[in-house]
Amino acid sequence: MGVSKKKIHYQVSKLDTDLIQRLDGTIYLDKSAISKIKSSIGYTSSVELDTSDIQNRHGLDSVLDTEKNKLIDEKSEQISYLKEQLNKKDGQLSIKDEQIKSLVEIQNQTQNLLDQQQRLALQDKKLLEEYKAEIKELKSLNIPKQGSEKDDSIPKENSAENRVKEPQNKKWWHFGRRM
């Protein structure tokens, strides 16, 4: 009823004793006693309140529905925006993946080229060593023969020894002189 127990006890104490029955310390009231108490405290029946409550509830429900719809619309806009952002990020990630893949391929090609370059450098080094060994052999064979005027094995003008020694014999300060 929306009032305190003290107020109800006060109203019960004002009632006639024939409307009140006591049994094992419990007070039992008649319907007429209950209606007198309700009227004295100004209680209106729930049936009357229900019609006004129903009207109030319908108004509140419509307000709540509009608020819910606004929130749903806002949240759906946010969700669509976030989905759009995710799609953009996915596109960017796929582009980055392709770039990384191409960079890895380029790196592998570069590594292969470096390996080839190193192999070629080793081959060149081996060839140079072979040439040096051949030159040493030719120098050892280039000993002039006694008794013959011509050296049939290697002419002196084209020999490797003469080609190597010629630039060393020339000095830079002999500009005008002939040798």
C-alpha cells in the first residue's frame, strides 16, 4: 500500500474490536476493516491505477522504443564504418603481402647473382693461377739454345717475359728521348 507498518497499526488500533480477531498473537481483519483502513490512509485501488499506469507505460514504451531505434541506428552505422575500415585494412595488408613477396623474390635473385659472381671470381682466380703456372713453365722453357740463332719455341718479341719487362724498363722522366 506504500505506507509504513506503524501507520497501519495505528489505523488498526482505531478500528472497532468486533472487526478485529486475534488468534495466537496474529491479528486478522475483515474485508470491511481492510477497506476502512485503505480509505483512511487514502489508498486507491490498483484497478484505477492500472489504467493510468498503462497509459504512462505506453508513453514510456514509445519513448524507449524511439531511443532504442536511435541507438540501434547509431550502432549499425558504427558497425558499417568499422567493417569498411576492416575491408580497407585487409586490402592494404594484401598489397603489403604482395610487396613482401616480390621483395623476397628480388632478394633471392640477388642472392643467386651474388653466388654466380662468387663462382665466376673463383673460376677467374683459378684461371689466373693456371696462366701463372703456364707462364712459369714457358719461362723455364725459354732458355736460349746454344748454337742456334733462332729460338723456335717462343719468339722473344712475343714472349710474356718481354711484355712484362718492357713497361718496367721505361721511366716516366724520359719524355723526349728515344730508347
